[in-house]
Amino acid sequence: MRHLLAYWQFTSTRKKIEAIALVSLLILGGLTLKSAARSNARSISMSPNEPEKVQATASARILQRQKQERQIRPENYDFEKFPVGAEHEQHWKHLLWTTAIVEPKQPFVVEALNRILAMTPRSGLTNAQIRTVDMAMKVANQLYLGDSAFYGALGQRFLDTIAQSPDPEWVAKSLSSLSKGGMQPSELQRLAEKAKARFPKWSSNIYLQTTLMDIANSVDAQSLPPLKDLLKWEVADNQLHLYALCRPDRRILCRAILKDRNGQWVRQEGKLWSVPLLLESIHGLSWNFTRGQTPQGIYRVESVVPKAEDEFFRAYGQFPLVNLFVPFEAGAKQFIPGNPGTFSGSLQQYQALLPSSWRAYRPLQQSFWAGKAGRSLFRIHGSGESADFFRGKDKNYPDSYNWNPTLGCLSAQELYSEKGQLLHADMPKILQALKMVGGKNFAGYLTVVDVPGDEKKPIAIETLETVVASRPTKKKNPLIREAMVKRSRPVRSLKPVSFEPDASESSSQSIAIAPDRSNRLSDSSGTTLSPTSQPLPTSISTEQVPLPIAY
């Protein structure tokens, strides 16, 4: 199995901390070596006297970058010295990850990837060889999409894989890479039919099935249903609802907005509460593959994962991570309130969680299929890494430069000075809002959806204000029985929670639930239910938890 957790084993010895930090980077996002525009900003969660983060200092980051660049040498890509197999699996795992970070335009890198991908038609590969080839395919997709002229030879390897590989997942990855690389629809359709002929049971393989489905959808794309229907809908009563509204081009920032447990929109200084997030995969893989883009669709939100140990600071930053679950993923306490455990139902039961106008919209089914394919461990988290650590960033997207790509997680901004002091972080704002509307152990739903747009800009908050302004009609989710949901004691007002803004802001801000009943989806009684209002905790449990890597 290519997705064994053994692929992510870590040791506890001090000698291997650098290797641990390197592997843990796989998820996240970062910071900049240069002070951002908020260089005079004070941390919203640290006192000015709190010790600096040594890993975030300019000197530490320069050293880290040099270590990465020194690995890009012809001798490290020498197959005589490092044949692909169990003995050198760790070498290739780390080198391929370094290749993904640096994106070197070196002929010997292209040749090495060519040689590894040439193994895809072989049968009888060992598990170690399979894992190395699989990693190489992810990196090859990333480099090919980033510069198809320089890495054009990899396109032929994708064609060879489609024609000869006995592995349907690798065939699906190759089809996806060529599709995202701009192959003509007629030629892509021909290759898709060839894949179906080679794998008569293609519909029983999730990767091939969903890839072929995406190719068909690209030819006959569905129109986006009314966004207002999605934003007024509640998956379940008395649950918070978080939305990540993205563009199809995930290099553009997404916009997160939040409803409380009564369907009231959370507002800040009279405007919709909003936080920018980046939902881009470093490898540019499609949503249905391990380490691919964040799928669209419904996620269960269940409290936080405590912040990782300091050696994982670069990957996740210094704040707790918001815990997300897709359907079929183990660990959810109640994906559907009143039904303990994970969601394990049919596609029709998943569709019933959506408003009627969205149930046939295929892109919003992605989280269902991703969970069925085994993807898991999605989180909302910050980053302790520098924004210029990942070299393949498109300079044509300056607005998102200070957010780093992930392996499927939702990346929040977290910036540090050259001295390693926190300048700005959005995770405290996110955590505080979620705890305010849902209590310490908040729970609810996240919906991720791509909204088409012509500009390289996130969806405007003014557009969303217009969408949520009209008075909704109460609609009950037929899958959720109201009797199963525990209700809070009703009150008439909600206490705002304040947080300390950046010093660059001119006035204090507060988060409050808007008493805007025209925007809520509620019962006819008009009763208001009070969310638990609690400040962000000053300490986090040190209980050991699995490393939260998105797959």
C-alpha cells in the first residue's frame, strides 16, 4: 500500500530531529525572511517579552535553505550509487521532497524523474519501490505543471504510464496531470477511453473513477447552483457552520466566513467576520489523490488538535490546529449529531446533507469521494516556515505570497520577524471565534466550495453581504432529527469577545454575533440560543497525539 503510515515514521533521537522537521514540513505554510508590512505589529497572543522562536530567525532560515539547496547535486541523483529500493528509500523520499521545495531546473533532475517514472509499467515492484515511484509521480506532476517546457519530457512518461502501467492509480494520476497541463479535450477523451478499455472494472477503483468523472465534467461543466441556497442552509441544527469560499485557481486566497449555532452570521465591526486561507497543494495534484488539493464539500469540525511539539514548529506554527473529518474517516465523535462515530453512509445520504439545489452538483461531492479513497487528517493550521522557503510560488499572485502551500490542509497566515518574533497570526482569531460560538469543545461543519471569478482576487466581502442579505425560508435537513440535538438555554443577547489587533490597526476590534434575524435559518419561534463564550485558553494539553498530516 502506498499510503502506509510507515511512509511517515519518525524517530525520537536527537540526531534525527532535522529529518523529522524536514518530513513534517510536508503540510505547511509559512513566513517570510523579510519583515512584512506589519513589521511593527505586536503579537495577538504573546507578550512582547516572550522568547523568540529560534527556528524562525533569519539565520536559522538561511541555514535551512542552504541545506536544501546543497542536496541538489548530480551525485545525489545517481542511480548506480542510490538504486531505487528498500536500502535507499529514505534517501529518495527526502531528496524528492527537497526537489519539490526547491524546484530546480537542472537536466539531471529531469533525467532522474524520467528514470523513476519509467518504472510504472513494471509489475512485481517491491513496496519500497512503489512508494518511491508514487512520490516521484507527485513531484513530477508539480514540476510539469509549473514549467511544462523545461519538464516536458515528463509528459511522455505520463503517456507511457497510461498505455502500459498495471496500476490504475498511476494511470489516473497521469491522466490528471495531462488534463491539468492543458491537453486538448479530444486527445484527453481518447486517453480516457483507452484507460477504460485497459481497466474494464475502472468504476470500482476510486482514483480512476473520480479522475474519469472529472475529465467528463470538464467537457460538460455544471453551472454553479445559487450560492445563497448553500449559505442559508444548515447541515444540522445548533451547530456552527464555517465556509471556505475559494476560486477554482487555488493560488488565489479563499475567504472563510462563519455562522453561529443559531444560523446568525458572525460579524466584526459590522462586517462579516472573515479570515483569508490558502487551500493549495504544493504538488498541484487533484483533490482525489493523497497530498492533493483540498476537496470541495462538507467536513465535520470537532475542536482542536493541541499544537505540535517544538520540532514540528516549522510545519504547523505555534498554535493549536482545528480538527476536520471527511466522510468515512475514523475518529469523528459524531459526523452527524445524534449518530455517534464516522459517516459511513451512501452518496445519497451525503447529498441529503446539502440543500436540494446543490445535491446534484458533483464538485461538492468531492469530500465524500476523497474520504472513500482514504484521504484523512485535514486541519486548519498556521505555519512556522518562511514564505520564500517554497520556491515554486507564482509571482503573479502577490496577494497570497505570505501563505504557504500544504498537502491538503487549510493554511492560515503566520508571520515572524528576522529575530524570530511573531508579527501576525490568524489562528488565534479563528480559534477565538470558533470557541466563542461553539464553546471550548466546539463542533460543527466546514463547507469548502469553489466560486468562479474572472479576477485573481478572493470573492469580495461585499458580494457575500449581498448574498446573505435576503430573508431565507426555513428548511430542515431531512437527515437530521431535531430531537437528537441538545439545545442551549435561550437568551436575548450575546456578549462580544474582544481580541488585541495588530498595532498597525487604528482601533480595537471585536467579534460579535449579528442580531440580524433576516439572515438566519431558524424555527418560527424566533428564540435565540446562546453559544458558550470563552476566551482562548492560555495553556494547551501536552497529551501526545498523532502528527496531523493531510493525506
